[in-house]
Amino acid sequence: MNSAPRPDELELDAPEQRELPNLQDYLRILFRYKWGIAALMVVGGVIAALRALSEVPLYDATATLLIERQAARFVSIEEVYRGSQGWDFGEYYQTQYEILRSRPIAERVVDKLGVEAFRPKPGTRKPGFDWRKLIGRGEPEPTSAPVAKPDPKAEREGAINAVVGSLNILPVRNSQLVRLRMRGPDPEFAATLANAHAQAYIEEMLEGRLQMTQTASQWLNERTKGLREKLESSEKALQEFRDRERLLDVEGVDSLASTELGLASERLAEARRDRVDKQALYDQVRSSKSLDEVPALLVSPLVQQYKQSMISAESEVRELSQRYGARHPKMAEANTKLETARSSLARQLKVAANAVESEYRAAVNRENSLSGELGAAKGELQSLNRKQYELKSLEREVDSNRQLYELFQNRFKETAASGGVQTANARLVENAQIPNAQVWPNKRRATMIGLLIGLAIGIALALILDHMDNTVKGAEDVEKRLGLAVLGLVPKLKSLEEGGELPISYFGAHPQSSFSEAIRTIRTGVLLSAVDETHKRILITSSVPSEGKTTLSMNLATALSHMKKVLLIDADMRRPSIHKGLPDQRQSPGLSEYITGERKISECMRQIDGSNLYVMPAGIAPPNPLEILSSRKFAESLEALSRAFDHVIIDCAPACAVSDALVLSKLVHGVVYVVRSDSTQWQVAKSGVKRLRRIDAPLIGAVVNQVVPRRTGYAYGKYYYHGDAYYSDYGYANTKSKSRSKTKRA
């Protein structure tokens, strides 16, 4: 059953979050790559300077032209339709600038000066320095072969393109002036070209005005004839319509028809109200079950008279019925009289009902008759309106044609009168003078730009390289990325090839150096990391080879031997190196012979003279180092050695390369992990620490080795050591070694 992951392991597995750098970090990066940035600046400045020296010098000649804001004397097509609207001077001047840049002006200049003027002259100035000669790519030497005659058409095309390419239009703000600037290698020809271009523009505008005036006059003449014919045709159509419809005074007839329509509408409304009233009475009569129940019929005098007679007969019958029987002659007479009264009342009610129906029918007929009259009046008025509309349309067309004809006639007369006098809207205010100073290239500005470009490229490359650098720099990286406490930072020492001293003797030979102080700091951290139980067996490992774990092992053992009896074991049987740091540097029997029983322990270890430090080399490399280190004999031997010595320092193979460190970490009380500054990739170191934590290795902390503080800018704590003194700063400094090693990049 797998155990739950530890909190620090979960922290290592979490995705890496890169903190945003501050200004100090940027300055540190720039200071670190300062020589590369300076080199790129110098290269950029030199390239720009060589480029400027190799350029042909150019000169600017400027002519000043006045372009007046006035309307043209001729009448253009747009003006005919626009009438008297104002001019848009912003668009006007922008149009003139484009005309100045146009190809027709350049063609006029070339034709005026001649193509021969644009051919290179023998005395044309050349650049004072040709950088291409430095790389063997200079101009070829002249040969005696005959030169082909240039194509006139291509030569003229090249001259036109040269005029267009060298022209620059510079309007003078808040004025009607514009400067024509010509740039070229010949100052005299540049001035001539600027003046010729200004004159060509003036001539082009004069010819254009004359041509447009002639075109406008011809077009207006033709257009006026067409408008006159159209006006006559519209007047003829108007008169024919009046004769056909016999129209005299349309407005008076329209008023009479409107009055008659109003009267007909009033009569129809009155008839409709009368019909509605009679229809209501008629519907009441038809819907009643008995006519004597209709109140409108009972108001008739005859009906009231017959009804009164019937009431009297009924009263008489009731009185006689109280005194006589039903067959009495008087009762029979009274009943006969009652029946006669009732019959008369019924006939009179029917007559009244018939009268109501007759009145209703008459009202309906009257309404229909008046409705027909109203419809006829409306039809007559609509017909009159259609005629009036058509008449108005013909009159408007006549008026429009007359106004347009008169407008074109007046403009034609004005154009014909002013066509003979043409003035240019531009004049040359100041001729171009021959320039004395060149304007291109500007050597100082080109050099400054090259320096700035080199500086920008250098800064960009420095930031990119720093961003791509994934190596461990110092204590902050170790704590943040690996989750280990930093026991100390060890400065870089000179190797034996560089004239350095033996690592095992450096601590004793230089006790006041920053290196020795760093080793003492690590010793203190190791001893204080176990308060309740002493770390007797200490394993020192790293991620990959060449990180300085062997040097740390020897110096840490030397520092501990000043206090107690210490044994240093070289357990890296694949690449043993502790014997190389000893004074005699000889290969002698060691750990492999002791574990296999080939030699006695006294033959497998050597004591350093004048100290309590004993060293057990790796011995002869066996074919199966991992089997020896994981054997029971090795564990028992290590336990026996721990009883004989106060501390046992074990230098083993890297944790990421082989599994020796994983096996040995189960037999020790503490593991010190070594990381090389500016060399070890933090991903690799993180993988090694993760492997040790998965087996619950007793990790004490990490040591950042081979630190060069003044180059990397990384350190641990608030102070670093320099010789005998303390300096309040960030990092360690090494006074004994001023050499700088090349940093390995991932």
C-alpha cells in the first residue's frame, strides 16, 4: 500500500511559476552581459560608420514655388453642376502636390533638359571608402572590351524615374508656398533640376488650363444646343395638352368642384342619419310580436282613438257581465261592439306599420341616390386633379429646361469671353541655389544610430539568454525550486590545471578565506540540523557529475576533523576521484577491497598527516558497484566504522545518473545535496531531490557550489566574505582566485 505523498513533494510537483522580474533583476542581467552588450554596440557603430563612409555623398537643392488659391477662369463640368459652392483648399493643394510628383511633369523635365544631362559625368564624386574591398568584393577593374550603346528608350525611362525618385515636396505651413527639393550627387545639376521642375509645373498648368477651356467651351456649345431643343419640345407638349383638354382656368374649376363635393357630402350625411332613425323604427316593428307593443305606432292619433274605443267597449262588457248572462242580448251586443273595436285597432296598427316601412324604404332610396351623386362628384374632381397634376408637371419641366438653358447660355458666354486670357496659378518665388554641404550620409548620426541598434540588440539578446537560462543561480533558486534549506554557498576555486591547490589542503592552508568560512558555515549547519541525534553518517551527492561534491566532501571532512575523528569514504566506484585530491594522488586499496575481504581495514584507509581525518578511497572499480553498496556486508561494515569514528562522510555517485545514492541514503543519518551554480539545471536537480524524497531520504539541505557572486549576482543571506573582513552585500567573494570560469548553459 502506497503511503500518502509528503507536503514538500506535492510542492515540487506543482507547476513552476516564474516571478516577474523587477528593475534590479534587469540591471543584474545587463551587468552580467555587459561585455557582450558593449561588443554589439561597437559592432553596430562600426558597421554604421563603414556604411556611411561607403555611401555616395548627396546634395539638396531647393526651389520655392507660390501656388495661389484662386478658382479657374474656365468653366469645368463639375463647376456647372456645383454652381457657386465654395472651394475646398485642402483638397486643392493636395491635388497640386500630387501633380508636382506626377510622371508627366518628370517627362517634361527630361525632354527639356535632354537625356544626356542625366548621364554620369566623369568627375562625379565617389565614396571615400569602399568597405567591400575589405572582403574582396570591390568594383571590378575596367576592361578594354567595347561598351554597348545604351537603349534610348530605357535611358529616357531611367532619367524619368531618377527625377521622380529624387523629388521631395515640402509645403510651408500656413502659407501658399511649397518647396521643391531635389537630391543628387551633383550639386549643380540638382539646382538645375529643381528650377526646371518648377518651370515644367507652371507650363503644364498653363497648357492644362487652355486645353480645359477649349474643351469646356466646346462641350457647353453642344450642351446648349441640346438644352434649347429640349426646352422647345417641353413648351410644345404643354400647349398641346391645354388644347386637348380645353383648359382655361384650372384653379377656378377646381374650386367649384370642391364646393359641390362638400354640399353633396352634407346632404348624404343628413340622409344617412334619417335612414338610420327610420331603420331603427322599422327593425323595432319587425321584431315585435304584437303591433300594439311598439311605442312608435301608439303615438298615432288614429291608433289612440281606436285604442280608446276598444278600452270603452271592454269596460262596457265588464259592467254588463255583472248583471247579465253571456247569452243576454245586451251582452251579445256589447261583445260584438268589442270585437269591432279590436278589429279596427288592428287594421289601424297595420296601416301605421306599413307607413313606417314605406318611410324606411324611401330613406334608403334617398341615401343611395345621394351616394351616387357624391361618387360622381368625386370622380369629376379626381379627373380634374389628374389633369391639373399633369399640367403642373409639364409646366415644371418647361421652367426647369428654361433655367438650365439660360444657365448654360450665360456660362458659355463667360467662357468664350475669358478663353483668350490665361494666367498661371503658380510662379517661381526663389530659384534653387547650388548647395555647398552634403546632406547624405550623416556620419555622426549614422554612427549613433548604429550604436543604439547594437545596444538594443545586445539588451534583447541578454534578456533572451537570461530567460532561456534554466540553471540554478543561488540560494533563492534552491529554496524556491527544490524546496531545500541552503546550508551554504561555496566560492569557486582554481583547478589544478589552472595552478590551484589540492582541495583537501585548501581549507587548512587558507583558514581566513571566504572558501574556508563557507565550509565552516556548512559544517555548522550540518551539526545543528540534528539537535536530538548526531549525524554520524553523512552522504554527499549531486544531480550529475562535475558539480563539486568530491571537493565539498573532502573539505567538509577536513573541517569536521578539527573537532572530532572523521572518516571520508569514496563510494563513487564508477568514477572515483577522492584519491586525486590527496597529496600523493595514488590509487590504493580501498572500499571495494575492504567489502570483498581482500584487504584489511588498516590497508584500505589512509590518515592525513597532522589531522584526525582518515580517507578510504574507492579502490579498484568492481563490475557491480550497486551490488556491493546494497550488500549486507557493506551495511555491517558501515555500522562498525560508525562506532570507530565520530563522523563518516560518504561521497557517492550522482543521484540522477545511477541508484547508488538511493541505496546509501537508507544507511546514513543525513544527506547533503550539492548543486553547481550556473551549471545545474533546476529541472534535473528537482528530479534528483524528488527521487530521494520518494524513499524518505534524510535530506539535511543543499549546498550551492562554485559560486562567482560578482558575475552571477546571486548569493545567500545578507553578507559575503572577502578575505578576513565582512562586506555588507549580497554574495560571497573570493580574494584568492580572480579567474572566472566559463558558465555551462543548459
